[in-house]
Amino acid sequence: MSNEEIAARLEEVADLLELDPEANRFRVAAYRKAAGGTLRPLSEPVSEILRRAGRRGLEELYGIDAGLAGSIEDLVQTGHLGLLDRLREQADPEQVFATPPGVGPVPVTRIHRELGVETLPELERAA
């Protein structure tokens, strides 16, 4: 899994967490910082860091704490992130689609109803 793919998944976690008005804004910011500020500009593949230095190697990166390091390690090893899977299941599809800029409630309802699309990745594939 590439650094870009990992970053995209972490950003999706942040997007889905943000839909909850009670979400911890610092947690949302941590996922965004890890994705955009740390992983995307990183020249070394995360998988190589894990191979060379394990989870501790990830924790040495700016903005990556033990919890995020564990999530990233799971993502690299399994291709899945449990938190992301749970958030996707809990999210209201129309609320999820309302997050892309410029998409209002009428197009979102129509996309969901006519295409049966329930997640942003499904929307990307349908586009």
C-alpha cells in the first residue's frame, strides 16, 4: 500500500469523524496532520519504515502517536482499518456525500437513490 493510499484512508477517517458534531476536533486534526503533513511528503514508503524499524519507526515521524502508528501498521499489513470500516458502516450515505465541495442535498439524494452508492469510494468508481 502506497503512502498516498494510506494518507487517503486517514483523511477519510477524519472526514467521517467530522460528520459527528461531538467528535474530538483534536483527533480529527491528528488524522489530517498525519495524512497531509507527514505521510504524503514522506520520501520513504511507510511499508519500508515498518520493515526496518517497526511501529516505533512510525512513532518517530512528526504527528504520529502510538495509536496512529498502530492504525497505520494494521492498514499496511491487512489493507483494512477497523475504525474506518466502522465509521463507514455508521455514516448516513447522504451525509457522507454532502461532504464533497459543491454537492448539495438534492444531488446527494439523487446519487444515493439512483446509483445505490453509499460511500465516497463507490461514488468515485461510479463517476
